[in-house]
Amino acid sequence: MARYNDSVCKLCRREGLKLFLKGDRCYTEKCAIERRAYAPGQHGQARSKSSEYGTQLREKQKVKRLYGLLESQFRLSFKKADQTKGVTGENLLLGLESRLDNMVYRFGFANSRSEARQLVRHGHFLVNGRKVNIPSYLCRPGDAVEVKEKSRSVARIAQAVEAVERRGLPAWLELDKQAFKGTVKNFPERADLTMPVNEQLIVELYSK
């Protein structure tokens, strides 16, 4: 499968901001952005002129890499957002936030979205009491996501839950750490998503 296998820190440096792709490391001084806040490669520190298309492309790449999707997956997410009532850009972000792998990460059951995706595929989570191993499964308000009882002793999950306070829990989610269970209270508003993203640029890119 066409999966990125190089250093993910290069992706953060290319986009010029922390995408939190390496879990705890991103919160320390070892973070690549803290040490080398410029694009990777021989010409990373050179000044570059960006066209309108280039700016739109960078915004799309930023969001795609933030949520860890392939190009085909991201394009499908955009297509669904475009076919849904409302503002397309906001629908896109809401759809990405509603993915099960993102919810697992947001609840603090994993240190990164890539780790969350792997844990979901391995069947460590229940949604409303039923096992779901599809990372792209869309959660809805009222859904309860919990770690299977047999999986609560998995070191990666236990360590991630202990560190959840450092990352913070979004206001639209509710977590019971003792029960390894999180509940989706409601869908977030656009103002609740504090990521430095201009989704309108993505809409303009795909509208060409």
C-alpha cells in the first residue's frame, strides 16, 4: 500500500508547524520543528515563491498529513463533504474529526493518529459495545468508544491514557479514565477546531 515510510518529522518541517505525528516527542525539545524550523532538503532554508496553486496545495497536504490519510482517502472525504448540506470546508473537517482513529487519539487512548489507526485495526476498541476495526468509521453524538477489557493492559494504551492531561481533551468529548471509556457529547463547531487550517483553500483547489 502507498504509505509514507520516511521520517514523519520531515512532514512537520515541510508544512512549517507541528502535526503531532510522533506522540510524546512532539511535546519535548527534541521535536524537529524546535530544532530546525525550516523545510527539509538541500534548499530547505532558501526563500521560495509560492503561487496561488502552491498555497492551496500546501494547505491540502497539511490537513491530509495531519489526519494521516492517503490522497485517495482524502479525496473521497472531500467528495462526501461536498455532497453534504452546509459549508463544504467545515463539513470536511467535521468528517475527519469524526473518524474513529481520530476519536481514539482525541480521547487519549493513543499517542498519535497513526498509532490509533493501528490499534483500531487490531480490534482493541468497542463502539457502543460492539467491536469496530475500521479506522474510517464515523462516530456520532452519543457514541461511546471504549477499550476492550482484555486490551486495557496493553502498554501503549495504558501509557497514552496516563498522559492525556498534557494534550488536553476537547470540550465536545467526555472521558472516564478509570473505565477506559469516552463519549462523544456533540459535534464540534468550527470555532472549536483550533488547528491553523484554512479549509477554504482546499475547496478552491478541488474546485479547479
